[in-house]
Amino acid sequence: MKTIEELRTRIKELSKQAVELRRKGSEVYETNQEQAKLLRQQAREAMKRCQVLIQELKRSH
């Protein structure tokens, strides 16, 4: 079990990662749609992990 502060920190990291991956996916879409698709998929996975941690944080309160 992670501490509340560790959960919050990891949630922030994953959220930033997801936003950055999504942004990169948008940037490369015009030139490389396959890479953009992979970046968007990675962003979705990061957000899913983020949501799991948010639920864990809610349970620990």
C-alpha cells in the first residue's frame, strides 16, 4: 500500500504523461497517423492507470 502522498504524486505524473502523449499524437498525426495512434493509445493507458490510482486514493481516505 502506497502512502497518500505517493499516490498523489504518481497520479500527477501519469496525468502529465497522458497529456504529453496526447499532445505528441496530435502533432504527428498529419505526418504519421500510425505513430499518432500508438501515442494516443499510450495516453489512454496512462489515464486508465491514473484512474485506478485515484480510486485507490479514494478508498484510503
